[in-house]
Amino acid sequence: MNSILKMGIISALISLLFSCKEQVSPLSEDYYKKSGAIYFIPGGNGFERGARKTVADIASFSVIKDVYARDKDHLYFMGCPQQLVDVNTFQLKNKIPIDQQHVFKFEGFASATSDCSQNQLTIIEGADPATYTTLYHQLPALAKDKTHYFYKDQPLHVDYATFSVVNSNFVKDKNQLYAVTDKGILSLDYKTDHIKALNALYILLDDKKLLYYEPYQGIGLLEIEIPSPNKIKFLNEKTVLIDQLVIISGKKFGYPEVDAGSFELLEGSNGNALWSRDKNHVYYEQQIFTEADPKTFEVLKFAVAKDAKHIFIGNKIFNGPDVKSFKKVDKSQVNHDFEDDLGNKYWYQTNKGQVLLVPVTKK
């Protein structure tokens, strides 16, 4: 029997097994009755997403909402009886699982096929179920109850009465400034008398210090002394012009003499300034590119650009095509990326991070 036939038979048997199932409640598409038992079947698709036969008492079983259900003895999450939850007082309070004594969280990857020991709700230590609420509209993973703030389910050691969110990167209380990191809230050695949020990522202290926090690649806190904050302009969330400074992702632009008044980003995202220019120069990855003319320069596609005299791949001149007619084409119409009026055609390719223009071989 070949493998394709075997798979077909297995699929048919699984489909037959669950074809007679009955959805328990319109409150959930995950719980079903079948052959005198309760099954947890995500979305009712047991073939693709797996199925779990529960130990639930069918006579007292009821759905709470979605993956949550109960019988006379247990609360069920993903079809698994929960060990720490009081079934009699459990409820979903604004989608937050609580009972009379505790607020709960789930850490891990919920699955209908994994062992129930891996699908257990755990307690958020110190959280008051009567007053606990999420503050995700202010900051992802932030919550509070009547006495504590919590970040990523951990209580924060901050002054409760004066705690506030400054922006996505910073929070504060009357005593201190804190950075929002991917692991928790980091205490910083700054006072908070005069703090101004410039946007979602940058703050200004005492009109003198610009602060930015980069959570990735171990970069952390970045600080820049600002001569004066008289003129502030954002080109995007990470790129700000302050008087004569060009600042990208919390760092001064790589070429110190860049003209902030005429500076513009031409290509790049996420704080990556691939191509940029001012009235005097073109810049590639924040370094001056003297071969390019800022008045006639244009980006064609990512690292590929041209001016009146040259075609460029990054900071290298690319020779061969006719510069004047060289252009990017619509790939839905042709099987290449660039062409000129002399019949030269090229594919755009990358190899180990390097951009290549590969000639299309003429037949």
C-alpha cells in the first residue's frame, strides 16, 4: 500500500470519527459531544488541529467561553482540567481569567495534542482579582490592581500614586524614570521633574537630553545632548530632526556635516537609512557618497539607484546599461526587473546580503 493511499485512509477514518460530533454550545467552536464523551477540537477541525478527549462529566459540563468550560469538579482550559483554579468562583472578567482568590495567566503554547501538564493556568502572584485590570491601551503587557502595577505579569516596585506611562519606551513615577525593555521595567538614573514625550519612542529631559531606548541587539539606552530644542521635525517614528541634528534610532547621523534643513530619507525603514540626501550630498547607509549628484539622484529599487551620469548598486557604480533610459519595469508584464532602450535587461537578485543585477541572456 503506497503512502498516498495510507494518508487517504487515515484522513477518511479521522473524518468519520468526528463526523457525528455535536457542538456543545454556540459560545465555543472548540467543545463537542461524541460517543458519550466531551472532546476539545479547536475550531471543530480535528484533522488539522488535533483533538483531546476530556475527562469531563458530560451531565454537568457547560461552556464558559471559547477554550474555557467547567463541570461539577473542574475548570477546563483547552480541554484540560485545571489544578490551581477554584471551579465554583471562576469567571472571565473582561477576558481575564480569575477566581475568588487569584488572577491567572497562561504561559506557553496551547495545543490540543500536548500533555495537559503543559496547558495549565498559573497564578499572577500578588494580583487582586476584584480590582485587577489590563492597561494594554497605554502599554502592551501593563496591568494594575488597587495596590500594584504589573508588567508582563510581574509586580512593579514603583510609587503607585504617581506612576504613569510616558511613551512606548519609558514610564515614570515621582522618584525615577524607567525604560520599558523586552524583559521588564528597567530603573534609570534620571529624575523626572521635566520630561516631555516627543513621540512614541523619544523623550526630552530638561530640554537638554534626548533619550531613546533600543531593546534589540543589546543596544539599550541612548542619550544625546541637545543644544536647543527650538525646531523639532519627525520624518518617521525613529528619525527626528532637531535644529541642525539628524537623529536616527537614537544616534546622530553618520556624516556629522549633514544639512538637517534639507535632509530627506529616500529609502529605508525601521531606522535603516539606506539612501538619503540633503542639498549638498547623497548618502548611502549614512555615509557621504560623492559620486552621486543630489539634484538628479533617484532610487529605483532598494539598493539600486541612478543620477544623470551613473547607475548605482549601493555605493558602487554599475556600468553597462544606458543611464538615461535605464529604468525599473513592471514584472507583471515582463520577466525581468530592469531594462534600457538598447535592449539590455536585468534581474534583481540578492546573494548573502549583496544586491546583484544579473543580465538576461539573449536568445
